[in-house]
Amino acid sequence: MNDDKKIWLEATQDVVPIKSDRKVNIKPPKKVLKKINTPIDTISPTIHLYDNDIDQPEYIFFARSGLQHRVQHQLRTGKIKPEATLDLHGFTVDEARIAVSEFLTKTHVHSLRAIKIIHGKGQTRGPVLRNKVYQWLPQCTFVLAFCSAITSDGGTGAVYILLSCK
């Protein structure tokens, strides 16, 4: 055994791995709130998201100015692995708005950097939730970037999101 390895093993002999549950579980709300049309500036306890009726392209990419090109490329190619995932299958638009708001708030509070939202592709009524999610995300000031996921992670039925640190 070489000296470096021996020194390393001696220095780390008392190290214990940290156990961390980085999962955020959000259930659909029992009561659905009326349409929220207030700006994003009120972030306690959750973010208020508003709608517009603009259709979004199938593949989407958004990044705030100043985000490094290397980080943008890593996000687009799926190199930054999500630390938490929210699945919106079966949600109504109002349920999804509340769930996305709570999910973004909780993941930011827990200092998660990369997350994923699965919104589906909307086979029966079109991409309703996809369009809404793409409208809501830029309203959140701590969302640095987002893009459609790579094919193995859901493709255009999911979105990677990069959050700023608290």
C-alpha cells in the first residue's frame, strides 16, 4: 500500500456517511383553490403562479442571463441529475399549480439544485399541463434554467429545472 493511500485511510477511519432523505412528496390537494392571478413576489408559504393562454413549443429551453454555457449544456444533455421529482399525471390544472408551487418552494428551502417535473404529453386533450408548467417556471425568481428532459427521462413529457442556492 502506498503512503498516500495509507494516510487517507488513517485520516478517514472515523468518517460516517451522512444519511439524507432528499425526496419531496406532494399529494394532490383535497380542495382546489380558485384561479390565482397574483404576482410571484409573495413567496410565503408557497409561490403564487398565474396563467396565460400561450401555447409553448414541444421542446423548451429557458435560462436566465448570466448562467454559464457549460451549465446550460449539462442541463440540456441530462448530465445534471435531478435530486427530486414531481409527477403530475392525473392532476387537474388547479391541482398542478398548487403542487408545482409547493414543490418549488420545498425544494428551494431544502437547497436542492436540480429537480424534475413530469407533466406528461397530454394524449387526450393535448399538452395542457406542459404548457402551464412552462408558463409557471419563469415566474419563479430562483428558477435559473429549465428544459425538456432527455428521451430516457421522459423527453418532452418532463422538464429538468435548475434552482439557485438559498
